[in-house]
Amino acid sequence: MATDPICGMYVNVNESRLVSERYGKKYYFCSGTCKDQFEKPEREMQSLRAALLVAWPLTAAVVVLTYVFHLAYGGYVIFLLASIVQFYAGRRFYAGTLDAIRNRSGNMDMLIGIGTTAAWAYSTVVVFAPSIFSTGSIYFDTSTIIISLILTGTYMQRLSESRAAGAVSALIGMQIKIAHVIRGGSITDMQIEKVKVGDMLLVKAGERIPTDSVVVGGSGSVDESMITGESMLSQKRVGDKVIGGTINAEGTLRVKATRVGADTELSQIIKIVEDAASSKVPVQELADRISSYFVPIVVLAGIMSSAAWYLIGGVGFNFAVLIFVSVLIIACPCALGIATPAALLVASGRAAKEGILVKDGEALQMASRIDTVVMDKTGTLTRGRPEVTDIIQVSTYGKKDMLRLAATAETNSEHVVGKAIVEKARSSRIDIELPARFSYRQGNGVTAFDKKGTKIMVGNRDMFSRKQVEILEGKLRDLERGGKTALILSVGGRVVGIIALADVLKEDSRKAVNAFVESGREVWMITGDNETAAGAAAKSLGIRNVIAHAKPKDKMRKIEQLQGMGKTVAMIGDGINDAPALAKADLGIAIGAGSEVAEQAGGIILIKDSVYDAFVALELGKLTMRKIRQNLFWAFSYNMVLIPIAAGALIPFYTASIYNVLPMAAALAMAFSSVAVVSNSLLIARFRS
């Protein structure tokens, strides 16, 4: 048996003719509708929209003509309108029923098709041959409402495109198309596909590195955060490796291509996302699983009860037909069909008010089962950029003066650390002078002269003499143990203090971690950052399970390991390096301010960039699933109790004449069950975070 990747129904691979192949893997489908949704999601969405535009206006007209305005030939008009809904808007249910028959299994399309057809066919006979049945009740409103509601639920569930396809598209968009190739002493712009291993490439400041390479000339500062998770720029010199797709923020590099095409690290990440997403088994809908057995049982019950009362019970043929129709109307899955969509619709709207975007119903279902939470650090638990955290004085200079002088020296710097110092000075309302002269030493720091000719230096240990560093060594080490970047400031050749920076935690990160722990969930932090920075952040947050220096594959493998231990895992991240893990996790939660890839790979997006909203999403998922289970329990209980009544349980007490009113009573009971399901779902709107 295989699983339909769209609806989750079980499919017999030996008998199914509906097969599609993607990334070298075969997928099997229970219906052509699911196959179309998998292969051509846009065309399927257009078809759904067209069906809804027809279904709802005509359904409204049918209800009004049935209960409000009674025209002279109203039955014929209602028949015409209902037939359009039945066979145009509802044609997908007939196609799905035929597919189910070919696959020798039941599905929701079969339930909907049989139930609505029974109501439509019975009503049609009443309209055109009223003498056949003793009752004049028609049920066109029942069939049209069922079709319109279920189409609406289907449309809402399919608004988002395939998670894997969206993530892969965003990753592919990162790949550079043109490379500056150095050949014969000249530079030629060339399509990236034509670059070969060993080619010499020029990478200017601000450009993406075309392919995995090694530096053979020049130096630069490379932003690798999207791949490695490191928050600081990585200094690259001759002999250092660089990753294709990362950005050369400063300096000019000459590199030699070492891996091209499908062998590059970015291409490998793309393949990981494809494999992780395509191997993920969808959550099985309870309604679909039960309906696999429920459909044939209902049809068989209708036939047997009708035949038994006709052959043995001695009721007339008309009443035997009414028994069969009553069973099918009772079993018509109106409440069953909207039990899940109604709850998901209310929950999605409530989530949006909390700044949480739920991409599909499966995400909310999975949110209710999460017992382990894995989080990235940079950009997820932290702000994703360095900020000034400490200003330590070792002279008569005050902190404001130190910050003013450091900002003056860094004003012309494009380095992320320099920008952070300038931003801190501006936010502190400190006037910043433009330096008279400025020079930048790659990977070490800056030297500048103010208008008075005073020399200002800001940089790491390598910028200063051993004697100058020795007096600060203890303080420098303490700061670095805390995961901070410590810069020495000297004025006029004399060291005046230290300015420390760090990628600071978001305001609600500690609150989020505490909420996860208190709710009984296991918490992990897995980051590409170094052990010092990771350890400091974990200690501050109270996270015991920490993995540093983790590459995209490492994150995904840890999630696989946790899943292998029987845990249901949610991954929270914001970078491209998180995409494979987001796709592999049972539930991917993407920070909305992060990369497009993380958003595409995640099943839930936190629009407000608040990691605490991930906890809110999990709690909302638990409430939603509780309501869905209550809805399904009611829907199935309704069927299980009333089907025996429809099958003739009341005949010994009220004779067969009960069927003069029973079909109408069945329709009323079905309407009541739908109201109960919708009302219960609306209670989700009262959720408070």
C-alpha cells in the first residue's frame, strides 16, 4: 500500500493507474483530482475557483426558492439550478468515485458523490413523477449545500503551493547565473553552466560567489550566514574555501572553482530539501481512513435493509425505495465533510490575528502532537545582527566619549561590526564626526584620524602590540567566553578601553523557551555558530541540549535521529541553512523576517518575527485538533445512531408509513449535525494566547 501525497488516503500500488514521478520517486493517487493537484496545482486551483463561483450563488438561489419564495413551477427551476451544481460544480466527486471503484477502495469523493446523488435523484423523481412517492418533499438544498461547503473547505486547504516546490524554487533563485571568468589575462562574463572545475573567477564586493571555490588571490569578508548560520562575516584569504551562493561583502577575491553544478554545497542543500520534503508521509485524516470502510458498509446497509423489508417485511416497493434513499441521506457526509475544514478555517483566521500564518491543515494537525522543539540560534533566538553590549573603560575617557571616537573611526566602514558601533552611537544621540583619514586592515580593524589629527584605532588583538593587549587580556577572555566579539579602542596611541558586541537574544526568546519546557516539550538548539556563542546563548536561555558548528545536513540528521527515537519534532528557523531541517521535521516553523526559503519550507510562518508565537501556534494546534476530534465524533455518532433508524428500526412501532416523513427528518437531522459541527468549530475563535 502507498499513501496519496495530497489527501493521505491509502492506495493499492498494484491496482492504481494514477501514478506520477518526481525526483525519481513514484507517487500513487486515489483520484484524478489528487493527481492534478500534485502535478498541476495552479490548474486545479483555477478549476476549484470556477466551481465555487457557480456553486454558491446557485445554492443560495435553491435555498431561497425552497423555503422563502414558492413559484408556480418552482420545482422545475430548483431542479435546473441544483443539477448545474450537482454535475458541474460537483463533477470532481463523480470522477473521484470512478477512481475509487477502479482502485477498489472507498474515499471521501465516493461518500459525497453517493450521498448528494441520492438526494438529487430522489428529489428529481418527486418533481417529475410526484405520484411515485407519497411524499412531496425535495432535498435539492441538501445536495447543493453539501457540495458548496466541501468545495470551500478543499479550496481553503489548497491555497498554498507545494512546500517542497516553493523551497526548491527559492533556493534555485540564489544560484548565480553569470560568472566573471579570468582567461588569458582578460575577464569574460560567462554562463555559470559553462564554468568548469579549475577555472579562475573574479568576485567583486557585493557579488555572490558563483560556485564552490578556493581563494587564490586577494582578501575579503564573506557573509556565509545563509549557509553556515554564522552571524559574523567570515574573513577569507589565500587558501581559504568559499561556498557558492554566499556574498562577498567586502574586498575583491580571485578564486579557483573546485566544485560546479550538482556537486556544489548549495545544490546539495537543494537536493536535501527535495528528498526531505518528498519522503515526508502526510498525516492521515481520520475521516478518510474510516470512510475507506464506511462507504461500502453504508451502501450495503441501504441495499440489504431495503431488500429485506421488501422481500421479508412485506412493505411495498415505494417504501423499499424510500428505505434505501433514507439510509443514503442519513449517511450523506455533510457533517463529516465539514468537520475538519470548518475547524481549520476558524483556526487559520484566529492564527492570523496572532501573527501566525498556517500554510495548510496538516501543519495544525501536526502542531498538536509536537513533543520536541529544535531551534536555530542566529535570527531565530537572536536578532541576527551584532549589537554593542559592553563598553569597558580603562582610562579617563567616559563611555560616551569612547563610543563617539569609535563611531568616528568606523563611519566609513562597510563591515557589519563597524555599522553596529555607528548605529549604537546614533541611537545614543551622539554626534559623529567624519574622519579626516581612514584606512581598513582586512580582518583586523580600522585606523582613522579625526579633524584634530588624533589617531583612533578600533580592532582585534592583531591591531595592537603585545604589551597593549596584555593589560586587557583578562577582560578580553571574559567577554569572548560569553560569546562576544571584543574590540580594543586606542586614542593617540594609548589604549582607552574595550567595546564588545554580540548577536543579542530577542526579547521573547527566554519566555518562549520557558513556555516550551513548562509544557513538557524537549528543547534543542542546533546552530552553525561557534561553540562559545552557542554555549553563551544556551546558558542564558536555560537550554541544556546544544549542538554548535552544525551544517544543514547535521541539523537534518539530528532531527532524523530524534524522529527515530519516536519523537515528534518541530523545527524553528529562519535561514537557508535551516531549510532542509524545516522540510524534514514533522513541522517546520519559519521566522517571517528570515529568508524566503525558510518561509517556503515551513508549514507555519511567524509573521511578527516572534519565536514565542511558535509556542502559541502549537497550543492553537492542540485546541484545533481537539475540536476536529469532537466534530468527527459527533459526525460519526450521528451516522451510527441514525442509520439503523433509516434502515427500518422504527417500522415495528410506526409501520412503514413512517417513511412518509423520515427522509425529511433525515435531512433535518443532517442539517442539525452540520450546525453542531460549525458551532463547535467557532469556539476556536475564543482562543487566547
